[in-house]
Amino acid sequence: MQPFREKTPPKTFNDLPFTLIYNPQIGLALATLPCLGLLIIGHSLSYWLMQFGLASEEIFRGIQLPVLDPNHQRPL
């Protein structure tokens, strides 16, 4: 008869299923570069969208639009 509780060795990191990277430090190092790249791209994209908004605001400012003639009786 077997004992009630069998002693099993503790599960090691290498025994996990679907393990692509055995060292978590390497996985962290590989994940850091894409995250930093996304942050830099997001920052520059928001900067250029802000500049585009300011430029379009200058284009459509009321000072630069032509003055419309309110007299509708006058022929063109």
C-alpha cells in the first residue's frame, strides 16, 4: 500500500509547459525594447498631431478669411 502523501520533488521552472524562454531576465530584456519604442513613437505622434492642430488653427483663423459682402442686391 502506498503512503497517504507521496513526497514529490518541487516543480522547477524548466518543467513548465510552453516555455519559450527559460530565463525570465532574458524575457524582460526582450520585452523592454518594444515597450520603450511604443512610448517614444506615442510621444512623437502626439507632438506632431499637436503641431498639425496648431497649424490648421492658424489657417482657419478669422483674420485671414475673406470679408463677405452682406449686400445681396448687388450683382456679381
